[in-house]
Amino acid sequence: MDIAEISMNLSQNQLLTAVGTAMLGKTLDVVEGQAAAFTQSMDMNSPSLESLVYPTSGTMIDLRV
């Protein structure tokens, strides 16, 4: 192996590392956006699963005096 070939291989490796790092950064941005959208969609004001299954549960109070 001569110096020019080693230099070219190192340069190519640096380029591939830079591209991989940039792609990882973009993927991280997308995942962060998806996580934010997911947490926003889990609104606390939405009905619970139990209230969807038993819609009358908890809507009336029986009192005896």
C-alpha cells in the first residue's frame, strides 16, 4: 500500500462517517418530532378506556337517606 492509497481510504472513511452522523442527526430529529406528536395526542381530557367500554359507569350517584 502506498501513501496515496492510504490517504484516499482515510478520506473516504471520514466522508462515510460524516454522512452517517448527519443521517443519524436527521433520524433523531424525526423521532423527536414523532415523540412530541405522540405525547400531544395523549391528552388527559380524552375519555378513558373504561368509560368507552362502560359508558354509564360513574355518571349517576345512588343516594339513600
